[in-house]
Amino acid sequence: MGEDELAAFEKSINEFGDKFRYRLSDNRSQVLGLKDAFKDSIRALSEKLSLKLKEEERMAEMILEYKNQLCKQNKLIQEKKDNVLKMIAEVKGKGQEVEVLTANIQDLKEEYARKKETISTANKANEERLKRLQKSADLYRDRLGLEIRKIPGPPAKARALLACIWP
């Protein structure tokens, strides 16, 4: 290769370098503008993402809090359910007691009615007997002239007194 060729080659390299630098300087301002726009968009996006991340963390905390509250509510519901079941069992037990007591009361009422009827029957019989005795006493008084009086004291004493009066 000769000097002319080397000079031509060097000249073409320099021209290419100048063109490249010129284009690079035009592109450089575009690249710098794009780079700044990219940085701005990355910064805005990272801010949005950090806000979203914080919001998601708050949501996760709220979900955990709601889960805890839900567990507490479920425990309370279960306790109240158990209490209600106990109360129902107590009410059923009391209902059975009421039935037993009602049956006992009914039995006592029937027994009372029977005893009342027995007493009533005995009172009627006593009244009849008293009427007969009164009739007999009236008959003795009218026919025999005897007077029957009540003597205070125990019946044994009255019998002894009658034995003395009546031979």
C-alpha cells in the first residue's frame, strides 16, 4: 500500500469519525433526553410501585386483623352456642321436672278428692247417726224422763259416772 492509499484511507476514516461524532452528538442529545425521560418514568413508576407495595402491606395487615377478629367472633359464637345448648338442656330438664311435679300434683289432687269424699261420706254418716241419737235422746227424755248431758272430762270418766248413775 502506498502513501496515497494510506492518506485516502486516513481521510475516509476521519470523515467517517466526523460523521459518527456529528450523528453521535445529535443522537447524544436524543439519548440524553431519552435517558432523562427513562429515569423520570422509572422514578415515577418506582414511586407508584412503592405506594402500591405499602397499600398491599396495609391490606395484608388488615386481612390478618380481620382474620383474628373473625377467629375471636367464631370462638364467641361457639361459646354462646354451647351456652344455648346447655340452657336448652336445662329447660328440657326443668320441663321434665314440671311434668313430674304436675303428675304429682294431679295425684295429690285425686288423693285429696278421695279423702274429701271419704270425709264427706263420714260426715253424712255422722250426721245421720247424730240425728238417730238425737231422736233416741228425745225419745228417752220424752218417754223415760231422762236427761242426757255432756260431762266434761275424758270419756273413761264419763263411762264411770254413767255406771254409777245407771245401775
